[in-house]
Amino acid sequence: MSGARKVGVVLGSGLGAFADTLDNPVVTPYAEIPGWPRSTAIGHAGKLVEGSVHGTEVVVLAGRAHLYEGYTAQQAVFGIRALKKMGVDSVILTNAAGGVNVKFGAGSLVLISDHINLLGQNPLTGPNDDTLGPRFPDMSEAYSKSYREIARAAGKEMGLDLPEGVYAAVPGPSYETPAEIRYMRTIGADLVGMSTVPETIAANHMGMRVLGISCVTNAAAGVLDQKLNHTEVLEVGERMKGTLIELLRRIIPKLV
Ligand code: HPA
């Protein structure tokens, strides 16, 4: 049976493998779509894949545009706006993140309950496109509560505990200093990363429902006595991809 909703999935750094698990995949490289910002980040494929998961239609964005690549927040939401135009109303945003909360070590999967925008940019700055959404969109449940419940139930089927946390977005590309991480902890962040927030803002603007999943690839700066590097982020993402794929495949048919 075909699901009522078409589900969009945005895959974060090192998490692109899910795109290769869809049934009846149709792949379009971003380079072939006029206006699509190319993903230059290592670990990001740069393709749109349409297909299905257990009969539910899915559109996957494997690779996204980040502010650290030099893109504006407006450019970073090109993909999510394209998903909406393709009939997607439910979107799962995944990312690799640092664990600010010491409870979230490398290898943790965390449901995003809310976010703090430290990017210094908002994708809705400038004239409002009233055909997309209101000038001042509400953000009081930016990450759907019911979707988090669905995700937690799917995790439970796998024996997976899925805690919740607040995601702080920073522009990067330098990792944070230990002082910046202490600051983020003080203001209520549990996770830190360089993506997702512009997409969540644009999705809420367009009335889409969002599920956010962070793959904690490392303890944030200063938590452990060790340096951070992107290779580690990709390696841990690679190790977590099997669990994430199974989780996504269980969640997708249940999103209503
Ligand atoms: N900081 C910012 N972004 C990240 C991190 C981090 O520690 N890990 C993965 N993405």
C-alpha cells in the first residue's frame, strides 16, 4: 500500500548510504538541475534520489549546501523548497553533530527537540514570498512532537534508546573552541553542527513537518582531551549508517 505522504530525507555528512537503499530509484545529480547549489563538502554525494521505502514515496537529498561553503542561508534552503514543490510535506533532516551534552558521546543517535540559531543568518531574510508562507512564521514546535514519538517507537522496535536534545547551529568551518562549547551548554544546547537550522526554518515557513536526527560523531571540543577532525566525523558516520538506515526505513512508512 502506498503511504499518503511523500517523505523527504536530507542526508548529512557521511550518511549518504541511505540513498542507495531505495526501491525503484531514479537518480538526478544536482549538477543537472538548474540553480541547485553544488555540494562541495567531502562526504556529500550531491544527488537527488526518488524512490520508495516499503511502498511510501521518498525523495532523498544526498548532500546539502552549507554556509561554510560560502552559500547564503537562502541558497542552503534551495533543496528543501524543491522538496515542497515536489509534493513533500514531511521531511527528515539528518546531520552529523558534536555532543555538547556529555551524555551524548560518539555513536549516539539523538532526536532534535528544538534548535538555537547561532548562524547569524536566517533564510527568510528579505522580501517574503507570500506564496511559500507567512512573513513571521511560528517556530514553537519546529520539530514535530508526534514525529519524535513515531521515531522513538521505531527505535524501540530495534532496542534503540532515542534521547532528545537541542541542536545549536554554527557557521563553521572551524570547529568550536572549548569556551564556545561551554557557552553553548550554558544557553541550553546539547548538540552542535553546521547545518539543518536553515532547512528547518524554511520547512516551517512552508508548513512542512520536520523530524531532525543527529548522529553524534564526536564529543564536542573540550569534552575529551583530544582534537577534532573531519575524518573522524566521517568514520563514525560510516559506522552508524547501518543503524540509521534501519531506523529511517522503520520511521518513513509511519509518518502521517
Ligand atoms: N562541531 C560542529 N559540527 C560538527 C561537529 C562538531 O563537533 N561534529 C560534527 N559536525
